[in-house]
Amino acid sequence: MARSKIALIGAGNIGGTLAHLAAAKELGDVVLFDVVEGVPQGKALDLAQCGPVEGFDSALKGTNDYADIAGANVIIVTAGVARKPGMSRDDLLGINLKVMKAVGEGIKANAPDAFVICITNPLDAMVWALREFSGLPHNKVVGMAGVLDSARFRHFLADEFKVSVKDVTAFVLGGHGDTMVPVVEYSTVAGIPIPDLIKMGWSTKERIDAIVARTRSGGGEIVGLLKTGSAFYAPATSGIEMAEAYLKDKKRVLPCAVNLSGEYGVSDLYVGVPCVIGAGGVEKIVEIELTAEAKANFQVSVDAVKELLTACKAIDPTLA
Ligand code: APR
């Protein structure tokens, strides 16, 4: 059977890490695309030279030509710029919207059957715009945010409870970052919900609230430390988890930014909810009864995404 093909649009920090993980896990052959000449070719060659040491046979190719993504099974998009000091939200939106237009058209023309995972920020707006520009079915275009947000939450919770991260599950909803909604009632240690763990004296509500706040600003904390860039290891491994779920038809239940059509009372909007990812792309959206508090927080998140979409439509009237 032919190997799968994974195309990575954007060969920056996340793109390079995605390429390494995809090759090391032998998920398939990897094509790294970027608009900057030399960078994807250089990274692909450097990574290919890991093969003999790490023992992988995945082929890696760097390119500046969209024709090379033809036939890709999975496409992961990290193309764009990060917000720099002095840049307004609308400046960033304007720049990355143009990038999503070019990427969406490149995908539509060359790999319309791919499963597309968007990582570019502001995530919930960019994944929506990428879907609009590419014209792919909604179940084949998803955004990576919840896996990363819940990984951050799980890491902090495992640290708080002094247990293995493996035994900590987290349930998050909503937009990426500031407005994400961790649902503590559904977040557990080996099946024991956090409120029960608080009753058992493992932590306090105040400490859990502080962890939730730290998780929400998890990206910003890393930018503050790195100063010249943003997080890339955990975003990349989170994207790979979603790609693997699709390629191996694993039916993973993962929080992803997906298009809602009535679920949670929301329509025509991408926002983070748990869903089943398998060979059919987004196979099912998991809709649970929310507590009044989670419902209110989710609405704040949805309103923030709506505002971003309004700004996108004002910048590019073809989206209206
Ligand atoms: N087409 C393809 N690649 C592009 C385009 C474009 N139109 N415009 C920019 N790029 C490339 C840049 O040349 C760069 O190599 O996108 C890459 C972005 O890489 P980095 O700046 O290193 O950013 P990274 O840390 O990888 O993050 C990428 O993901 O989490 C988000 O906020 C983050 O939006 C950012 C994205």
C-alpha cells in the first residue's frame, strides 16, 4: 500500500516540528511548503538526515510550489505571522486572512480530498476562513486548539495532584486561549471528577481556579518567556495527534474547532467542542448538557468568535 502523504503549509517553528514528528512516527511522506525560498528545502533535508539515526523511512521534501501538495491525505496549516508588538488585532487578521486565502486556493486546486487541520491564529476565525476559501466539506476542515488547551490544563492538574499526566483527562470547550471553557465537572483523575477531588482534600477551588486562569493564558506565558516567538512543541504534537486519528481511523474523541450547525445552539461558526475524529474526518460532534456556568462561559467564547468573523467579513467582503 502506498504511504500516506502529509503536506505542511508553513515551514516555521511549528511546521518544522510537525515534519519531525510526522516522519519519526512514520505517519507518511512529508511535504513542507513555505513562501520563503530555501527554508522548507533546508528543513526537509536536515530532517531527512535524522532518518538514518532515528530509523525512519519517511521521505521529506521542501517546496515553494503548491503542485507538490497534490494527493496529500492530511494538510496541516501553520502559515502566517504571529502578532508582534504594536500590531492591532485587525492588522493581524488582515495579514493572516490573506494567507488563508492563498492557502485555501492552493488546497482547493491541488488537494481537495485532504483532511485539513488549521493551527494559524486567531484560530477560530482562521479555520473558518480557510474552509470558506478552500470550499472543502466542513467535516474535512478542523482547527487545532482544544487538544493544546487541554494538554496545558492536564499538565498543570497532574502537577497539582502529583499524579501521572496519563491519568488526567480534561474537558475543554470554546475558543482558543482567553475564552476557553474548561469544564471541571468532566475533568478527572482516573475517572474521579475534579469537584470530588476537591472534596477529598486533593486541592481547593481557589487553586483550581488559578490553574484554569493559567491555562487560558498558557500561550501568552510562553511568549513572555521566549520573547521572540510563540509555543511550538506542544502545538505541533497536538496537531499530529489529530492527524494520526484521521490517518489511522482511530475514532479519537478530541476537542477540536469544528463547524457547528445547531449543536450547542450555535450555527455557521467554528468553535471548540469535543468530536470524534476518524477516517471520515469529523465523524460526530459530542453534545453534552452544560452547567449554567459553563453555558454562560461558552456563550462569551462564541460571542468573541462571532466578533472576529464580523471583522474578517469587513476586511474581505467576499466572505460576507
Ligand atoms: N504561505 C505559506 N507560508 C507562509 C505564508 C504563506 N502565504 N506566509 C507566511 N508563511 C510562513 C512563514 O514564512 C513562516 O515560515 O509561515 C511560517 C510561520 O512560521 P513561524 O513564524 O515560525 O510561526 P509558528 O511558530 O510556526 O506559528 C505559526 O501558528 O500557533 C500559530 O500563532 C501561531 O499563527 C501562528 C502559526
